Amino acid sequence: MCISSEPNDLSSVILRDLHSHSISPLENYALTRGELELFLRTLSVSIEINALHVFVDYALWSCSRHRHLGLQDSNIKRLIYDIVCIVKNKHAVNEKGQLVHWLNNAINAIDLNEAAEVPCMDQQAPNNIYAHSYLRLLLSGDKYNAMNVISDAANSNITIEAIYFTIIQPVMREIGRLWHTNKITVAHEHFCTATTLLCMSQFYPKIFSTPKIGRKMVATCVNGELHEMGMRMLTDVFELNGWQTIFLGANVPSDGVISMANSFSTDLLAVSTTLVANVPVTANLIQMVRQDKSCRHIKIIVGGYPFTLRGTLWQEVGADGYGESADDAIKLANSWFAPR
């Protein structure tokens, strides 16, 4: 199976019909327009990759978010019920029987889901004392002492990679969970992210002074993706392993990625995708790279949440490989390229 690089029109058809069936569908489901569109695009992509569990996972996430905002699960269930009604009346929709079956499975999963929220911080994990101190200080707004915790970890001979993936990564996942459960605001989450990026910057003199192996990587988050910290950490790990890197950040248009890959004469393109709805954007970027004569030599590695949900998805978007972790990604890249 290959993922189409063209947007699937199922989500736009359903969105149009939701508006025609209701005076105010956004109020009915207690969703913003952006949230509703994201929900429908996730459904559309899940159908395209034939992965029911991907949509069910997102539906459960949406219900959990609603509960923690003091809203009702029934808002999301009502949305799914209404989609079922629309699909049943749309003879042009292919395989509507399967789609209705999927939607009903999502409703059943919502009814059965009573899972408690599980913290992302493992009490037995390496360096968990530093991680918990760092989390506590971020939540209290103490930027200066939070930075001192990261500096103390480095001064205790904990490697940069270990600081990134045993302290910073679990803390930021917990910050995301706290936002999801309405324990902190978006503003507080942004403060934690900004402070963490500041903490990471103290390591750049060492990271950039690492002897280079003559290989280059461009790293990007696809257009529409706003989560960049994971890719930033991956880029730093590549620098520590001797690669020269260009980090483009979040929400980068595909033509700009190709322009940078050409001007940098890169060997490797690393692409991060966090939202399932952005999988077609990833497929489109990869297709554009393959069609550009000057980029055809470039190896492409992908990573992010959708690829952990479906093990073959990296092949379906046309990539050369997938890195579940930074260690996996660097090992795979080094297997492709000998030092120059």
C-alpha cells in the first residue's frame, strides 16, 4: 500500500454535510473548527492506511481531553453517530459498510474505555531524581533553578544523550499529559518548552565542536506540524555523532525543504510527523524529493507518533527507513553512509 500524496476528500465531504445537517455543528460537538477538521482528517487518513486502531486511538484521546475540560464524552460520540448517518446516506463513498463498522467500533471503544491517566514519569527510570526535580521547577515557573538541574546533571558526567532522553524527554511528555488533562494551560506548556530549549542551548558549544565525518543531514517537521523538540534533539544527536546538520524547525513548506536540501548538498533528509492527519503531507514531501533530479540520491528517514502506531507506514509514505528512537536513527543512517 502507498499513501496518496493528494488530500483525501472524505473529510471535506463529511464536514460539508455536518454543516448542512446542523445550524451550528461546532457547538453541538464542543469543538473548534480546527479541532473538527483535525478529527475528520485523522479519520480519513486512518481509512487510507487501513488502520482502525489509529482512529480509535485518536477518538479516545479526544474523549479524554473533553472529560478533563469538564465536557461530556457524548460530544465525540454524537459526532461519530452523525458521521455514521452521513456515510450511510452517501452512496458515492466507497466501502461505506467497512467505514460504518469502523465508526461503530470507535463508539464501542469509548463506551468501554475507563483507563486511568498514567503519568509519563517512571520512578525507577535512570536519572529520575533529576527528571522529577526538573519537572517540579518547570511547573513552579522557576526557570533559573530548572536550568541549574540540567547543568548539575551535565557536571555529574551524565552524557548529553542521556540528559535528553532520560530527563528532558520524559519530563516534556509529562508536561504534554498535564496539558491534555487540563492541569496546566497552553501558556504554561509553552513556558516549559521555551525553558527546555534554553537548557539545551548550553550544550551547543560541545555539540558543534564534535569532529565531523563528512556527512550532511537536513532535519524538518512537515508543513502543519508544530511539535519540533523531538526533531531538534535528534538533530543534536546526529551532530554529536559527527554529522553536519541543518535543522529547519516546525511547519516547513515542502518546497522550502527541497531548496535547503539542494543548497546544503545533503546526504540525508530526516522528517518528523506527530499528527496522523499530516501523514499525506509527509508522503507529498517525499514524492517531491523523489521527483527532483538533484535530490534523488538523498536517503529519507521518518519518525514520529504515526509511525509507532503502524510498523509499515514508513514504507507506505515512500521513505527509506524509520527511526523509533534517536539511537535507531543514527545507527540506520550510519549503516547507509560511510564516513568521508
